[in-house]
Amino acid sequence: MKAPSRFLHPQRTIDDLKELRELTGDDDGAQRVAFTPTWAKARKWLIEKTAELPVESHTDAAGNLWFTLPGASEKCLLIGGHIDSVPNGGWLDGCLNLMAGVEIMRRIHTEYEGKPPVTIRLVDWADEEGARFGKSLFGSSAFSGHLNLEEARLLKDRDGIPLPTALAEFGIDLETVKQAGNEAKNAAAYLELHIEQGPVLLDLGLPLGAVLGTCGVERHAIHFHGQAAHSGSTPMNRRRDAFLAAAKMATEIYHITERYGGVCTIGSCVTEPGIVTSVVEDCTISLDQRHLDASSLAAMLMKAKSASERFAQEGNVSVSWERIWEIEPVIFNRTLVEFCDAAILETCGVSHSLPSGPLHDAAEVSRAGIPTVMMFVQSLHGISHNKIEDTLEEHLGLCVEAFDRLAEKTMEWIVKRERGSAGC
Amino acid sequence: MKAPSRFLHPQRTIDDLKELRELTGDDDGAQRVAFTPTWAKARKWLIEKTAELPVESHTDAAGNLWFTLPGASEKCLLIGGHIDSVPNGGWLDGCLNLMAGVEIMRRIHTEYEGKPPVTIRLVDWADEEGARFGKSLFGSSAFSGHLNLEEARLLKDRDGIPLPTALAEFGIDLETVKQAGNEAKNAAAYLELHIEQGPVLLDLGLPLGAVLGTCGVERHAIHFHGQAAHSGSTPMNRRRDAFLAAAKMATEIYHITERYGGVCTIGSCVTEPGIVTSVVEDCTISLDQRHLDASSLAAMLMKAKSASERFAQEGNVSVSWERIWEIEPVIFNRTLVEFCDAAILETCGVSHSLPSGPLHDAAEVSRAGIPTVMMFVQSLHGISHNKIEDTLEEHLGLCVEAFDRLAEKTMEWIVKRERGSAGC
């Protein structure tokens, strides 16, 4: 394990995060929902925090907030995060990334005496959580060009306010948000640090992990249709019990993940008529399947479909599937994953590589063709999107150190590649 | 097979039923919900139908409507049914019983030239279905004394009208309904004909069956409590999935009935938070268990409880049970079941004995200590509480014949018993 740069002060990141928590949180947790006054307040604070650095800052067409520390090369190292939170959110989700990024800019500015080898850019993506309009990765998907404008035009919050109206209040025209893609110019790599939103590192007793990519998702509603019948007068062998068929899927999805890895979740079950005196006529369950490997994800879906058909046949009911949403897996850049792993090893002496089940802005940046990697830090309760979200202060320190090392390795790589291509 | 009495005209019963259907039904089925104007209209029609007979009629303290054809003995043969229906109900459920009873009174009056050996009483029980206030067997449970007044005082319909208010509109004081028990005086036997509300006779290809009794019922809400967790970031082996544990009960209840007989139904499943991106934290299912044998019913309940505890343990969730309702099995009078079986054999050449899963007024009469039996006629689609409820016209004719034979055998039995006790 190597000593960190003497110009890096992880405690400053921790202090910044605590300051932000005081400013924008309450007893129920973080309240920085995107496109709200508290979110705007947090961004103003972020700009003030970078005032000591010679950075240029502006918001792009999608409302993403960029800070640029110019370097010897125009080639850019991007570091990203999001200051927005879910309502009653955790104090680290999204802003740990940003404040670690600010500290790394400080370190680089000092260490290179104002002349970093490459340009460093920090980006605060707009509305990663999608908490208000139900559409996550807003800013980064505008940047990548994957944002579905037709869908976005129709989104409304709980009070019926349309997304375009809310955006206009922040000077954003929904119709032009994809111009944010211009910010990708000269981008050579993208790094994102994030608190793990699950218990993998916690279970392994490890502070940090290198993220291999974000899982692909297949999300469906599965509808079983049987026949309502009186609970007292209908013999068991005469029933067409939609709940029986649907319920068999619960065990099946665990068998599927035993075979293929990944995760499957039945999060909702609705029964009709849903009364104590009738066999269930209609039963609808939701199924969320995730895997880092596209072919494994496809196989998991196929297995679940054929199982549902088998259970339907056994119970003399019918089954139909409706796709709610899907996204392909995003595999992060292999070299950057190696750098991330090495940076963690140098910091903690032990590393681990893992996929991310939840999506992150990094997935959209990777889809935009920019070499990307993420680093995870352990979540103390294996939980996020909750006021009890937390990470040991010791681990916070380690993650800033390791993330800084990853930034340094990546800068060197960008320089080397530039020289390599210049030499061709 | 013997020829029926030449004074019996089953076609009159069928014609009466069709007339009632015209008068009180619409395109969606029967609409004779108790304590509504249509129900009152049906009762008025019923009184008119009996006008040709020298019967006395009155309603008792619970709103049950009694018709008395006096006989040589004060000992009474009771025949019962209910003219009330569920909304959009079938044309036979409840009123087939009554109109067969009217025809039997006509036959006895003619055949015995106005001097029946025993007194014959026909009763139209008030609110068998409980469609408006959610409490079935209102009139007959007031008669038996089993009505829970504390519960009944609190019942309201969908418009918030309390049961006591609705009763008052029909001249009934809830506080005095149990005085209906006075009608039990001199009651020697109770007979009830009913359309089967399931497919047992249909599957066996038989028109009629003798009913052994009504099943006991154990009705519970079973609540599994786990832990909400992100569908993407929570490894399968870390989940505390309340739906997984609850779903295992679906198959289990079929295993239980394979072993013990009876029926078990999970009619409702509710998941919380019930969203596609979270493992289910809370899952509540309803379980309705029925058996004619009390010890088998108790064993079924015990098996279900221990299975739920096993599934909870396997899934690291907790489970709790809440009893919604229970009633013990009611076994009908053995001699009357034999008479019923013999009457069916004489009518069709083939009979079958079966329990009733659904409850009927007969269960309450039996609980009041009056020797009781029911006869079932085949349901064409194995279905009731639905406008498609139907019975072959040929079977309707047979059931009136067989039920009349049962009445005759029972009258003879009452006379014989009276003589027997007089001779002591």
C-alpha cells in the first residue's frame, strides 16, 4: 500500500459532505430533489465550493452543471456525480462523487502548480434520481442522446406539473436538451465514485470495489387468467387458480438466478376479485430481471417465460407477458476497470470487482462512447435511498484516496494515448 | 322409481320461478337484494302466490316471513328458502327452495283435502346472502340465537347506512330480532332444497344429491413480514422476501387438501411496498379452509400454520395469523339424510351424498336443535351468484318431485315420533 499524495485531504470531502447535509437535509434525510429550490440551493453551494479553484463553470442545454479546470492537453478527464437526491434520501448518494471530485481537482491544481497534464472536468448531472417525474438519468441520457423525448414531453409530477414546465423554470428547453451532447468533445475518460446501493461489499467486509458495468434490465408484468369460483363449493381439482400459477413463479426466479447469476424480483402481486370467498381469477405479478451479461439476461427471461407457461398449463389458466421496460447491460472500459482495481489495491491491500444492479449516470456516459469506470464504497447497512444510508468515516477517507489514485492513473493513460496517437 | 303424487305439478314451480325472474330480474340477473324495494316487491308477490291456500302469514321479529298451513298435529314440518339474492344473482338460488315449498303445500293441501297430518310451515329467511351489509344468514341466525348483535350494530352498507336504520325501514328492531327464536316452537323437522353452488353433481352427471351437512370454516389473514430492498442491488441470498414465503402457501394448501379432503382457498394477496423495483416487505394472504369434519378442519389449520412457519424460517421473514371468522361444521340429521337419499333414489334411480361447502340457512336451523336436511339439485355450469346460474328444466322437475317425497317421508316420521312419545 502506497501513501496518498500529500496534497490530498480526504477530510475536506467529509467536511464538505457534512456541510451539505446541514444545508439541504432535515430529520428525514436529504431533500435535494431535482428541479426544486433545495436542489438549486445545493448547486449554488457547490459553485461556491469551487470558487477557490480557477475553474470555468456553466450549465449545458440539459441543465448539467460543468466545472472545467484547464490542463496542458485539451483532452479531458471527466469526473461525475449528482447533487440531486430522492426525498428523504441518504447523505452520500450522488454527492460523495462530486465532493471527492472537487477534492481531486484541488489536489491536482496544487500538485501540478496550476498546470495539470490534461483538462479536468467535473459534472453534476441533472436529475439522476428521477424522483419528481419518475424518469431517472435525465441529464446524462440527454448527454448520451438516449433520452426518449416523446416520453419526456408527457411526464408530470404528482401535482400535475409537466416536466417541460418545471424545466423552463430552470431555463431549460426540453426540445434542445440533447445539445448537451456537445460537452462530450475531447472527453477521454469518465470516472464515477458511488456508495454501493446494496450489501455486497458489506458482506465481504471490504471497503471498496471496482465496478464492472451496470446490469441490463428486463422488466415485465405477467398476467395469469383463471376462473373465479366459490371457495366453499369448488373442488380443488376443478379450480383454475390464477394465484397458484403466479405463486409458483416466486420459487422459480430463485432457481433461475442459481443457474444464471444476476437477480430477479417479484415486487408486486395483485389478485382479482381478491376476496376471501373466491378462487383468484386474475393475478398480475411484476418481474424485474437484471444481469451484466446480455445473453444470460436473455436466457433468464426465456426460462421465466417457459416456466410461466408450464405453471399456467398445470393450473389450466392462461398467461400473458407485457414488457414494462428494458435496457441492455453496459460493460465498463476494461483498462479503466484494471486501473480502478489497482488503485483500490494500493489503497486497501484488497479489492473486489462487482457489477452494479442499479443504474448510474456512468452507464449513459459509457453508452456515449466514452471510456468509463465506477468505484463503489461500502454501504454500512447495505441500504440507500434512505436517511439511514451511511458509510464508515474510515471508508470515506479510503474511497477519496483510491478514487484520486484512479484519477491519476487515468490522466497518465490519457496523456500516453494522446502521445501514441500523435506519434502515428 | 315410483310415480309422483298425482297432485304434484312441478311445472307450476318452474312457471312461478320464471314469473319471479321477469318481475325482479334484469339483463344482469336477479336483483332481490335484502332490505331493498325489489326484495319487498318479491315478498309481496310471494304472499300473493300463497293466497289460494288457507295459510296464515306474518313476519317475525327478525323479518323472516312465515306461512303456516295448519294440520292435525301442532308439530310442524318447516320448509325454508330465501327470496333475497346477491346483486346480479342467479334466478334459482334461494327462491327455488321457496317455490318448491309452495308447490308442496299445494299438493299436501289437495291430497289431504285441507287436513294435513302435521302443520306445514314455509319460511322465507331474511337476508341469507348478506349482500348489502356483508353479513350472511341474518334472519336464520337471529332465529337460532347465534347472531352476534355487537357486530351487527356496527354494520353499514356502501353508502354508510347502518344496518339498524335499514332494518327500521322494514319495521325491524335489531335489539329484539332474537325473539324470532319463538318461531321454533313445535318445529319437528326442517327441509331445504337448493341449487348446488359448485360442480360436484355436474361432474358426476347426477341430477340430485343428499347433503350431509355444511362444512366448518376457518378463515384467516396470514401476514408475512420481511425487508424491502432494492431489486437491482440486493443479492438473492440476502433477501428477506415476504412474497416468496407467502407464495409457497399456494402449493401447500393443495397438498393439505390432498391429505385431508375439504377445500382451501387463497383468495387475496396484497404486497407492500408493491413496486417493481423493491423486494416485497409485507405480504398478506387470505386463507379460507372448509371441512365437514371438525377434527380434519383443525388438522388442516394446524398443517397450514406449521407450513407458514417453515416457509417464514426458510426465507428469514416472520409470520403472524389473524382469525377473520370461523364456524364449526354442522352435521345434518342422519334419519333425514337417509330419507333424502331414499327420496332421490325413488325419483332418479341414483343418488349421491355430499357436504355443502357454502353455508345455508339450514345450518343455523340445525344449530337451533331442529332435525334438518338439505337436498341439492345440479347446477348447469357448476356456478351460482351469477346471471348464468341455471339448471336443466328436467332436473328442476325432478328436484320438486324428490323434495316432495322427502316432505312426505318426513311428515310420516313426525307423526310416528309423536305417537311414539305419546305412547310413552
